[in-house]
Amino acid sequence: MGSLELHNIDFKNFMEAIDCCKGNVYLVTEDGDRLNLKSKLCQMIGITQIIQGGKISQAKVVCENPEDDSFLFRFNLYGAKVIEKDAKE
């Protein structure tokens, strides 16, 4: 399982990227809590803790699937363009 730090991510696009992931994706809080972002309830609970002004300021995300880790890494670099490309393939 790899981990990835995300910075200044648009919330709506981030949720779309999570929906594209094949395996479980966890948000790890500063307290060490792990929230499964594939669960809509956990999305609401976890994301509200780290959102500032409609954007995610910083988050540590852990993926079970290495492909998801790679996908979210590309999303972190290129933003929504990665989601559009993934949808075409």
C-alpha cells in the first residue's frame, strides 16, 4: 500500500477521481484515523475536516490498489485532465 500527500485539490474533482479508483482509498487523519473514501458517509465526515474554502488544503491518502495510487498521483499533478483521459480509455 502506497501513500500520497495531496495539496490544493478541488473537492468535486477529487471525489470524481475517488469514484474512478478500483480499490479502497483511505484518508489518514493527523490522529491516525483511517476513513474509507469509497464510502459516501466517510467522505462527508473525513473531507469536512480538511476542507478550507472549497479546496482540500492537505491530505494523506493511502490506496490498497497500486493502480489507484498511480492514478491519484497523476491526478495530484495534472488535475481533472486525468479523469477525462481515464473516462476515454
